[in-house]
Amino acid sequence: MLHIINKSPMDRPSLDSVQRIAQSGAVLLIEDAVYAATRGNAAATKLTELMARMPVHVLMPDVEARGLADRLIPGVNGVDYGGFVDLVAEHSNCQSWL
């Protein structure tokens, strides 16, 4: 399953929910959720723990729009829009966490 998160971890508990519930698959952070993938933020430890279980991807156009490209946590995979489509096609199910 592809878990798609679009809200900032400071705004909504979506990342916490995925960390608690998801057992497998991959995570894609889009829109304001990309803040979770930056060094030094409150959610960085949670995201690093999640990365031990499944790959974490960020939508790079959203990262770049927020000026965060040089602050990504090592191991987070950046994807473009084509990569977003590839992730959706690779997974039989997608869950958007609101």
C-alpha cells in the first residue's frame, strides 16, 4: 500500500497514524507534509523510525517550492511527478491520510 500524506505533522496527526498503523508499503509526503522530511523538525525522529520499516518518498516540486531541498533527512527519496505516478502504479492500493 502507498500511504500518501499531505498535511504538516505540526498541523495534523497523519504521520503519527501511519507510523502506528501501517505495517508495510511505502510513504509519499506531498504538499505541507514534506516538512516532516526535514532535519531538525519535531517529526524527524518519528519519520526516521518509520523509514526503518518502509521507504519514504517526498514530492520534490513541493520540497523545492518550500525551499527545503538542502534540509532533507538522509534516506528520504525525492520523486518528481512522474515518480509519483510510478509509485501509484507500483502499489495495488493507495491510502490518502487527511
